[in-house]
Amino acid sequence: MSLLTLEVDIAAQKMLVCRDGRAIKEYLISTGKNGAGEACGSEQTPRGLHIIRGKFGANQPVNTVFVGRRRTGEIFTPALRASFPDRDWILTRILWLSGLEKPKNRDTMRRHIYIHGTPDDILMGMPGSRGCIRMRNQEIIELFEQVTVGTRVYIHA
């Protein structure tokens, strides 16, 4: 059985999907607008070794809106965005991360750091999130189907 891992390069704003240590897919992403860091409340993307602790949103429609990993019953539209301009849009699928390097990234899970979908007009390839790793909706669906709970995710600056 081959081993699938993810490598998130904050500086390059890219994620590599690797099988047995060899890159097989690359995605443009958007990480924390405040850079890399592990402090709670910093809205920075935590570095180090993580695992996918949970998967949310299987079989949900594209643009399903989540708050606290729960479906709100909404589907994202520009009109919905206009009604809630300050909402952090977590859409389509969620991969919830948990840090493995204690004490460095011990609170990644408590900080609710996810790999998740985002509105299609959000620019990828540049920082902009509140610490999470944002992906295009079709790409998070593709990734979601490949990974399992326990998949390792290495995040570096």
C-alpha cells in the first residue's frame, strides 16, 4: 500500500500531494494573511508535522457553507456574501488538522486550522486566510477523496 502525504509550502503558496515521497499533484493555495506561526489568536498558519484528524462535508454540494464544521444549510452566493461581509467563508469540504510536534503546534486543532474550500473568486497563490489553508472548491473535493483521517501534512515556511 502506498503512502500519501501532503506538503504545504507557505512561501510558495503551494501544496504538494506526494505518494511514497514523490510529488504527484500540486495545488495553488492561500495560507494565513499574517504569515506562519503557532500562537493562538495570531491568525497565522502553524508549521510542522500534522495529521488530518477529521473530514467534514462528504457528498455535500459545492459551496456548502460551514460554521464550526457544521453545515449552516446555506449555499454560498455573492448575495449571501453581501449579507455577511465579515464572515470567514469555509465551503464545500473541511480537513481538520492536528499538530504532532508538541509543544510547537500542540494547539493546531484547538485553533480550528483546516484545509478547506473558499469562494471561487478568492485569489490563490497569495496569503489571505485567518490561518487556515484555503483551496479552490473543485480541488478540495478532489483532495478530500484521496486523503484519509491520519494522512500526514507537513507545513513549512
